[in-house]
Amino acid sequence: MDTGSHLLFGVTLAGLACLEPAIVQDPALAHAVLAGTLIGSHAPDFDTLARLRGYATYLRVHRGFTHSLPALFIWPALISLPLAAMFGVWEHLFSLYAWILAAVVLHVALDLFNVYGVQCLRPFSKKWFHLDTLSLYEPFLFGLHSAGLLIWLFVWGGAGGAHIGEMFALIYAVSFFYIAIRAAQRKRNIQLVQSKLNLAEGTCHLIPSLNWFQWQFVIEGDHQYYLGEIRDGNVILEKEYSSSNYSHESTHPIVKATMTTDGVRAFLHFAQRIHVSWSEKNGGYEVQWRDVRFWYRQKLSFGVNVLLDRDMNVVSDTLGWDKKAWDPPYV
């Protein structure tokens, strides 16, 4: 999810920790837990520092090892030990570690429900896992947790207590119930799309939007990608692309000439539904690699453009999103 939501959930998780009597009774421990869940809720995204070495490096690193199985336990250790020393709560180190672990696990779990996904089974598997259920930003979840935080700050004055923990327990129960509803909605929509398009055997990706009743979809059939939208229960087919395009075109000399570029290698590391095309441009060639999962208004938004001269030497390559930040898809 987005950084603001992760940080917000880190704070509300500290409110949930008020269910533990020791945290309510010890202000130092309460402050350590708040600091820990706040940092832990963002820690897996420290990989954004890879942007300093370019977007291709960032794409290879982001949501990889920092979101992996070992990282789930490494981050809490790296955070809890200095916090225990700073706040003098060594006798509560296990409790502090456990709440920070909860923050890290929640971060990775929320990212797992996003379309972008995570490599959460590293080092055992480099496969990308994504449940295609939640948008990058979920207004309902953000509003729900913001309301709880405001009540905590302005009604109860930021004080701890069992009633604080109980309130956030209810908020988290509602949050998980909401995610379950969205997952059920996704399942029904996949069945709806496959039924309407008579493509029961195709792999279907759904891309949620900020509107609960509007989703985008991509279905990979035997020879075609089918792109469209679901609006209020109506399936609208908008575009088709050849799904055999990548395996066929990648053998073309012009396309092969781009496969050694840093941008294309990084793209192939991440992309799952690939469409590649080329055309003559400025006395040379332009090759466009796209991940069909990410599209908006019949335009494939994410990929890499490589410019070649007439002798098929690489002139430049540009990797990233061809859309405004506020335009769908939100991943």
C-alpha cells in the first residue's frame, strides 16, 4: 500500500497493543512500542533507497528481499534491540519484538493484496505473489483507521488504556472483514468475466480501483490478451493484444538487440504478461516492451522504450510508467 497508509496502520497497531496490560502501565514501553510499530510498518520499504542508483535497480530490488521470509524476522530484531536500549525496556524485549513483527507482517500482507505484489517467499522462490484485491490506497481503510486515531488523540487525549485497545481491536476486525469482502468480490468478478467472455480456462487478473463497483481486468487466452472493465456488474471488453507476441517477436533481430539493455532486463525481472512491439522511428527503430496487466484508457502504462539506430545499436532506453501519478491503475 502507499506510505501514508502503512505509517497510519503502524500507529493504530500501537493502539491495539494497549490490549496488553504491561504496555498500558509502563509509559516507556508504550512509547517504545509506538516507535517500533511506526518504524516497522515502513521498514520493508526502505528498499526505496535503491532509487538512488536508478529506476532499473529499484525495480529489481523493490518488494524483494526486504519483504521476504527472513526479513520478517530480521527487521524486528534490527528495530527492537536499539529501542529496548533507548527506552530502557529490556525486560519487555519479547513483547516489543512481537509488536514490531506484527507491524512488518502487516506491511507485507497488505502489499500482497495489491496488484504489484511481493516476492515474499524469497530465498526459496523468486516468484511474484499478488492477490489483486486492494488498491494501492484504500479510502475506506484509511478513513477507518484515521477516525480511530483521531478519537485516541482528541477524545482520550492520547492516553493508553484497555478501552483504546478494544477500540482498535474492533477497527482491525472491521478491516479484515472489509478485505475478506473485497476478496469475495474479486472472486465473483473473475467468474463473471470468464462467463461473459466464455474464457473459463484463461488466466484472469483483476485490478481494483477506488470505486468498489469498478474493476479493470486482463485475461490471457490461448492467443490473445483481453482487456476491459467491470462497471456495476457489466463486463465491457475494450482491447485485445496478441499473447503469443512476446515469444514470437523476441526472436526478431530488432527486438533481440534490446534485450541486453539494463531497462529491459529489469523489466523482464518483474513483468508477467508481456507484449512487445517495434516500429521505425527517426531513421532507426523504437521497441516497446509492456506489461499488459497495467493499462488505462486502452493504453499500456508500464514498460520500457528502447531506441535503436539503423544498425540496431542502442541509443537510449526509458523504463517506467507512462501515466500521471493520480491516474489508474493504483499499484
